[in-house]
Amino acid sequence: MLLDNFKFAFKTRKAWWYTATSRSRARFARTTLGSFWLGFSNLLSIGTLGIVYGTVFSVEDFRSYFIYLGFGLVVWNTISASISNSPNLLACNSSNIKNMNLKPIFYTLEEWAFQLQTFIQSFILVFFVFLFLKFSLINNFLLYSWLPFMNLFIFIYWFPIIICLISVRYTDIAQLVPIVLQLVFLTSPILYRKESLGSIEWITNLNFIYQILDPIRESIINGSINYYHSFLILGCNFVGLFLTIKLLNFDSKRLPFLL
């Protein structure tokens, strides 16, 4: 049955990618700049937060801080958006699930493709702007960041689905998710350096979202990657992906009665 789901996902890849693309286009319909707004809004946030928190934390090198903050925010926004939208993912497609002969995995793939496209569109503009601040970023990106990005892309698929399937049964999860995300953001070294946590720096090791975010930022900025750590996360991602597909397959026949 699991193999059937993977075959279905591959067979319908053009369909769920197209519907995700249509959502992206509809979001910026009749605007002059189109998807450029994704990158521009990120740059505006980076600039504002960089000036404010750079002053608060008495940052000496604003150029490095803007790059550090920028990549952290872009990756965080993608992870946060994927998780925030997950509790209502199947509920928003309940009519289609009940009346159309499409496997629920189709809607999860569509949402994943939408988040992936959003990330790529916003990341590209931010990345090219940062190249003017530090040109070596392009070399680091091409050589060292492929594995951390792979971990990100797999993670933003399977983890939101777990939350989604739990939310189908326990709707209170939808109220809890934004609160938890806010706490995770505040306790993650995104606006500040990891060293600023001092004696409680150990909490970053328990922050699994930060374990996805930090290797991406480190590989692009410093051209360094801990392959043991990254492959360990990749293994956890594959286990999570396998269990998620299995759980989704198990619940697929019950979903019309739960939604």
C-alpha cells in the first residue's frame, strides 16, 4: 500500500504541482510586482529587525548580522508557514475528499509544493541581494548546502502532516500550534546568536526545528557542514516520512467521517 502511494504521488506530480502553482499565481493576481512581493516583504522584515535588534544587541558587524538574520528568517518563515497551515489542511479540502476519487496524499503534496514554491521565490531574491554583501555565499551554497536543504524539504512535508492528522481528531491542536511556534521562535537563535543564550545554550539541542534551520544557515554563510549531524537528521526525516505515509494511508478511509 505504501508503494501505491508513492506511485500515485509520482503519477499525479504534474497535477499537484500545477494546482500549487495556480495558488501562487492567484495570491498575486492583478498585482504589478507579482511573486516579487515575497522576497521584498522578507527583505523589509530583515532590514527592520536587523536595525532594531542589531542596536539592542550592540552588534558590531551589521553586514554579517543582516546575513545571519536574513537566512534564519527566510527558513523559519517556511517552516512556520508549513506547520501553521497544517491543522486545517484536510478540513479545507473536506468537500473534495468526500466527493472526489482522489487520495488524501494529493492534497498534502499540493500544500507541500505550494510551500516549496513560496520558499524558492522568497529565498532567491534575498540570496541575490546578500551576494552584494558577501559574494562567497554562492560558492558555499553550491558546495555545502544541498544536504541541509534536502532535510528542510523533507521535514516540511512529513511533520506538518503528523500535526494535521492529529488535528483531525483533536481540533484544539489548531489553537495550540501558533502558541508553540511563537515560543519556539523566541527560544531559537534566529534574532540573536546562539552564544547569547549563555548557560542555557543546551536548549538549542532539544529544539528540533532549529536543528533543521541552523545547518542551512551555517553551510551558506560559513561554508561548513557537520555531515554526521546532517545525515543523522536525514535518517530521522526518512523514518518520519515513512511513518507519516503509513499513518496517512491508515487514516485515508476514515477521513470522510472525521472531517
